[in-house]
Amino acid sequence: MIGVYRAAAGRSGGQHERGPVSVRVSASRQPILLILVAYEPVEWRIEAARGARLAGVVAMGMHRPIVTGDVRGAPVLINDQRDHCHALGGGQVYAYEPGEEQRRIADAVGRMTGIPVADFQGRYSAASFEIR
């Protein structure tokens, strides 16, 4: 699970300007479910290495996120304040630091997919992350 409040190049404070966040996914033996959460609108740019196995992508935010890049045919679920999946519950749909909201989102996605969250990386603002 990766969480930010906003992309490093995005804007907050009434403008809600979308910014990019790159997610580099290394080769993996097990399939990986990416859970990407942000308050501000983010363009999540997936860069999957040869041998990366994506089971799916869940992108969540208060403002509509988008997912671009190499998802290798994996299903992508977009969840925001306006168009949301009821299985994920109501309330806040973002977290950028460990705590109650991060655990609530992780638990809801785990119940929905049957895949537990194994790791969390979060920052208030970021341009990129790496999944190894």
C-alpha cells in the first residue's frame, strides 16, 4: 500500500491540481496487488519491471485518481469520494502515514480481495516509490 496526501508536483488548497507519482514494481515471485491512496488527484504511473506480477491495482482518493503505465492487463479499480465501491466502506479514502485510517483502508481492501496488506509506504508529498 502506498499513500500520499498529494503528488510532489501537484497542488493543494482549493486548486486540486493533479500531479504524477511513479511506482516502480520490481520482479516478483508472488502476484502483487497495488493499493494506491491520495487525498489530492494523482496520476499513478506504473513502471513494471520484466518479471513483475501484478494481481491488480486499487487507486483511491478523495479526488479522482488515474492509473497509467504498465499494468500488464491486471484489473484496475478506481475509488473516489463521488464514485466509490461500497465494499471499501465510507469515510476517508486516503492515508499517508501509519495509523487508524491506513489500517481501515488496508482491512477493507483485504476483506474485498482476500489479499492482506504486507507493506505500507507513505509520505505527505512524493514523486516516486519502489516496490521490491
